[in-house]
Amino acid sequence: MAITKLNSLAIPDDTIVEADLSYPLTGFSSTGIDDNATSTAITISSSQNVGIGTDPSPALGTGLHIRGSGYANLTLQKSASNVGHALEFTDENNAIQYRIGTNFASGGQNLLFAYGSTPAIGMMLDSSGNLLVGTAQHRPANNNVNGNSIDGTFGIESSVTSGGPLTLNRKSTDGGIASFKKDGTTIGVIGTKSSGLYIGTDDAGIFFNHHGGGNLDAIFPYDLSTNSFYNGQMNVGGPSNQFGAGYFNYTTVDNGAVYNNFSGASGVSFSGTGTTPCDNTGTLSDGSHDLGRSNARFKDLFLSGGAYLGGTASANHLDDYEEGTWTPSLIGGSISGTSITYTGTYRKVGSLVFIYFQANSTSSDVNIASYAIFSGLPFSLTYTGTGTAITEDIDVFDRQGYASIQSTTLQISNSGSSSGTTSIVVGLVGATS
């Protein structure tokens, strides 16, 4: 029979021995649970803290302290394929406050971060590597549910019922708030300068200026490459990249027309080869709007064609107005006097021409004894009337004469005198057609 010693007493095998031990034991020291070798595997401190692979550190607080020789791992192994894992955090009454665990899902496990006594999902890393916050549904914005998601295919999505789904803050300094890249190259920036907001790319941007109202509330062209404002260097649209209608305070720009949309107002339509008046809806109007006012007039009007006055027929077409001077040159007959000077002017309105002629001598001896013919008229007149050549002494009948125009020449009959006539004056009207 085998003999086992217990307290130096020989007790036979299969003998039941009752021992009376009192706690705490005296004269006994334990370092924990060994690993069947020479090292302690699990240590329980006097404060009931547990250390695995190490003494529990008081600096880490009370609880469990695990130290591995390489990686320090805590493994939770489930017992079946259709169940999950859970690491729970409870309060002093053992009520669950937070839970980290997994749930069984078709195609794999999801790692969950939950909160509350009846755990609600706060964050989830699903089996496809998508990170979901505040939702268990991937792509919440696309599916119109509240929550946030991050993944490598669709990027970041955020969807909320109230408030802004994205808030960005830059402190203290001016510069970019959001940068947008393609293939690693920046293609656009949203930023701030002097409490205003700009958006754009390189040297093409716009700046939203807000300073409490008034004329300073405006949108300015902005150069992001130099962080400076533009002045007359940026276009809105282009010949092949045009905007549609533009609506401003009481003013509309639409389909080639600019008009004031206030009741009873007017505008201008630019269409085809003409510029026409329109009403406050952009509809063409006829004969109902003025160009300028009695106290708000335009200065000069430059036309390469004509103007229709009082009607739209060809008879109402004024195609020419001209005024100037011409130089009389004696080509027939004779005129006498001391140091005679000549003045010639004209005015042409359409086909109608007014011709003015004056022969002058300070010696008061201008005289046409028979007739005189002068060339130099600026137009060839087809139709002309006759008139009178008069002198300053109109009461002396025999010093007055007659005058007419023949094509491009002025003809004057006997007039003036060699003593007492300072000037001979002619005014005639003719027509070029």
C-alpha cells in the first residue's frame, strides 16, 4: 500500500482525512499561480488586482493588468459560429453603460461600439471595412437616413435632420479651410480672408464680402494664387459657355434683354441685328418708351445709317445730316472791289441743301456789273430754286440782284455798287434728288 505523508503522519491510501484550517494562514506566502515552470503566471495583489504576465501596477489603477512577452493580446473566443462577442462596462450597480463587441451578420462579423443599458449602436466597423457612426446603414446620405459613414469607395457621407452635416473651423489666421484634390493635385480651395469667404482655383475665384450691410456686401473677383482682389480681369461666362437669365433687384437679364421688372418700367432687347425697346417683362414694345428725358439727355448720337422720324416708311427715313464750308471760286463773269473776301457754308439734311455765300470788302466797293459764276459747291444739286442777292442797303433797289444754282455752280446777276456796298449775300435751297 502506498503511503502519503501529510503533516508528517502516515495516512493510508483511500483514507478520508478532515483538516481544520483557520484563515488567514500564518507562515505561508504565495506569489500567485505558477506556469508549471519557475515563473509566476497570474498574480493577485493584496488589493485584489490581477496581473497576467506581470505584477499589477498600482499606477494603472485597480483591475486587470496584462503584459505579454511580445504582443499583449486579450482574446475573446466565441463558442459557436452564429454568436458574437462582448466586452461590457457597467456601473456600480452592474448596469451596462458601454459595450464593445461583435454581432453575427450575413457575410461576417461587425465590430460594435454601443452605449446605454439597452445598448444602442454608436459606432460600427462592418465586415466590409466601412466605418459607420450613429447608424447601422452604409451610405446614410445616399439612403436619406441620419448618420455618418467612411469607406474607400464612396468616401465620407454625413446626413442629419437639423444643423449642418459638416462644420470646419480655422482659428486665428487667414487661409484655406477645405482643399480639393484630383490625383494628388489641388484643383480648388474654400478659404477665408478678413472674415470673408472665397472659393475658386488658382487665379479664378470669387470672394463673398460681408461687413454688416450697405455697399460692402458684395461678391468680388478674387485671385487665389496671390490672395488679392481682381479689377476688370475676370469674365462671367464666355462665347461658348454662356449663362442663362440673371435676376437682380428690380432688374432682369434674360434672352438678350435687360429690363427693369418694376411695374410700368422698360428695358432694351438686343436681338438679331437690332436693339429694340421692351417692357418690364422683356416683351418688345412699339412707340411707348423714350430715349432720354428733358432733364436727362444723351450727348451725341453717332449713326452710320439713317433715322426714321415720325414713321417707318422710306419717306420718313433721314439718312444724312452734314454741315461745313465751301470755297467760292470765280469761273465766269466778273466781280470788282478792294480786297474782296469770300465766305461759303452749307447745311445738308437728307437730300435738302442750304447754300450760303457772301462777298465782302471793307472798302465798300463790291460790285457785280453784269453777272458772276462761282464754282466750289460741295454737292451737285438736281433741283434748286432762285433767290435774291442782297446788300446791306436793302432799300436801294438797283443794288439788289438775283441768284440761282446750276448743278455745282452759283450764278449771281448785276448787284452791289462800286461805292457804298460792303457785302453781297446769297442764301439758296436746293436738293440733290
